[in-house]
Amino acid sequence: MLTVLQVTPLDNLSTLVISVICIAVLLFFLVWVYVCIWVYRDAEKRNSSGALWAILVFFFNIIPLIIWLVVRPPIPPQYGHVAPGYMPAPPPPVYQPCPQCGQPMTIIQQYNRWYCNYCRKYP
């Protein structure tokens, strides 16, 4: 014989509470997935095992996250050692004679053109 379970309808307040709890759990899960992705990228950027740290953080929650924040290595330099703020000087311009008078011309960087000081014009 088949019996039917009697389910009492929920009132509006309990439906609202259940909805808020479901939304809160979903938001917490999405934030936690974002934290795991951040840990993965941060570990890979620092030449550590990103997958291992992301899995540890995902399954064991806050303890591996705190451990990662404490023991993470510094970010290695991308390019060779260059003093900050140092920019090498541009190469000297190649000598170019003026087509009219044959004297050396100078390059005007603003216009990216050669200028003859003797003829006082751009050739």
C-alpha cells in the first residue's frame, strides 16, 4: 500500500529565511572559489605549485590560506637585474650630411626630422 506524505506549506517568513540562507551559502561558495583562483595565480606567479595550494585552500579552508599568506616567497624578477628608474641613453644619431651644402645635420626629435643649421631648413 502506498502512503502519501503530508507536507505542510511553509509560511512566508520561513520561505524568506530559507531563501536568504541559500543565497548566503551560494555567495560564500563563489567567494571561496575566487579565493582559490587567486591563491592559484599568486602561487604560479611566485614559481610555487599553484594547483597544490589551490586544492589545499579549497578543501581545508582558512588554515592553508593563512599558511600561504605567511610563507609565500617573493615574486621573482621578470627581466634581468635593472636598477629602478634607469633608462639607457638613446643611441647617437647617425651622421647625415646636408644634400645642399654637405655640412652635418642634426636630428630634431620633436619632429623626427633632420635639420641643417647652415642652410637653416629641413632638406
